[in-house]
Amino acid sequence: MSRLFGRPLAALTVVAVLGLAGCTGQTPDPGSVGTADASASAAETSAAQTPSADASASTVPTAAAPTFVAGGTAAQNLPFFAQVVSGVWSGPDQAKGRAYIDALTAAGFDKAAMQVTADQSTIGNPAESIEFSVRSGDECLVGQVGPSIGNPVTSVLPGLSSGGCLIGQTRTIDW
């Protein structure tokens, strides 16, 4: 598959999976396959933690910040993965794959289980989107960011039979 079609196809696959999940008529488990819009999640968390003028601080439950679950499933670690991705996205290295890999490694994810796509196209232009992943058992935590995406998208997807998570050419993580 050419690089020209690989990334859009990967993005389309994520959209298709999410679209089909919405057709079941059931409410999905919040920890199951899905996306986490980092800004919406942060807004919801902030809203949940902000007491109203009428309520006392002791009666308003506070949501705990997501944490890394060592040995946990991809679904268990999706909220934390999304939080780390959001943190990088809000910084100066929004479209730098290495920044995401470094942040995820510092957060406790296994660097040896990660993949990342190139920051530039084959002709040297900045990539319109980059993808990165962490393999967790038979599943993958997958993130996609870039100017053509808008806010970061994170998802749990099935792992590939090849052992990886991303389709197409990825770059070597040799740092």
C-alpha cells in the first residue's frame, strides 16, 4: 500500500469502526473501543469538578485524574493515554512523533511496544497527520494528531496479526 493512501485509510478505518459502534443501539462501555477528544474530556472533567454556587465543596464528588495501570488492558489505560497525548498536543511539539513517544515512555508505557509514523511526507513537507501506538496484549492504544485532524484522536483498536498496530510504513524508534 502506498504512503499516499495508508494514512487516510487508517483514519477512515477508525471512523468506520466508531460509526459502526454507534449502530448497535447499545450504550458503549466508556472503557471500550472509542475515541477520546482530549479537549472535550478535559472540559467534562473540569465541569464535574467545579461546584455550583449552591453546593458546598464537601458534597461535590471529584473525579480522580486518570492513572497508568501497569499490566492493565488497553481499555483501562485509554483515559491515561488520552491525557498524555493531550498534554503533548497543548505544547510546542504538536506534530512531532518523537514528543509523543517520549511522553508516553515517561508516563510508563513500554517503548518497545510502540510505533510512530513519519513527521514529514516523502517530499519533505510536514505530515498532515501522524499516528502512534502502544501494543497492549492483543489490542493497541492508537493516537492520531496533526493539522488535518483537529483535536487529538485516541482509540483502542485490535492489534495486527503481524504484531504491530499501525498499517503502512512506520519509522524506527531508535532514540
